[in-house]
Amino acid sequence: KLHRRRRRPRKRRRPRRKRLQKRRAELDAGRIAGVFGLRGELKLDASRIGDDAIRAGLEASLRMIDGTTRDVTIAAVRRQKDRPLIRIVGIDDADAAQALVGAQLTVAREDAPLGAGEYFDEDLVGCRLLDEDGIERGVVVEVLHYPNQDLLVVGAARALLPLVAAFIASVDVARKEIRVTV
């Protein structure tokens, strides 16, 4: 008799799945202010970016009050008294929606449309202010938003410069330079 070795069944190798790179949501789109109705709609205090960027099908992130983040998809958007109301996929009742109140909604930079002459705050911070003669007058440290106009906060003294065409000759984000006429 021949003695045959019993073969062990081979483990099937599963093909490796490529991990999808998560989009990094980095721009503040607004804060979840409250629940609207019984079907899980949420009131959004939208930022200027969020007001333009929020739409059905948008993938975003919620930064919860406790610091955790949660990826979400916007199912629907409508307006109620000049405020966006959003529905999030998987949030179907008021109790589930209540758990999201206070969270910060963030969107990926590429999902936020910019018009001509519009810039992200992050792009302006760090720009050098140059006068007509090319002399540096300071560096932008912050951008403040007011109903009538935005203001550049310049240098340690925190001088304020209105972000309007009368004072701003040109903005070159790539070179981190803002030419001003003062």
C-alpha cells in the first residue's frame, strides 16, 4: 500500500481591496443649529462657503461636539426662512437628528465653488501686503467677515484693511502677495 499524504486545503487568498482615499473635508460649511420637524431634517447655520456649496449628493463630514468626526452624505436641501434645511442619508427621525445638533459641517475644498475675485480665508492668511512701490507693509494674519465687507487683519498691531477694490489692486495667491493702494 502506498501511503499518500493528505493535502491540507489551501486557504483562499482574497484579492486585496484598494483602500479608497478619503477626501479630506477641510472647509467650514456651517453648524447644525437644530432639528426641524419629525423626519430628521436639520437646520444649518451656513457659513458663506456652506451657503454656496451645500447640495444634494454632497459628501461632507460632521465634527461632533466631543471631537469625533463622521462622514455623511447630504440627501436633500431646501430653504426655510433664509436658512438651509438639510437631510442626511441615514438620519430619518428627530431623535437621530437631535444627536447631531451642535456639530460642525465641513466640506472638501474642491466642493466649494469660488467666483471671480473670491478667495478662501486660508489662502489670504500669510500673504504679504505690498504697496504701489513694492514695499512690504505687513502680513495678513486673519480675515474678518462683516455684513458689508470683509476685512484683512494685518500684522501684530492688527491693523484693519477693507477687502474692497478701492484698496486692493491685485491678489496673487500663488505668490502669497496682495498689492494695495493706500
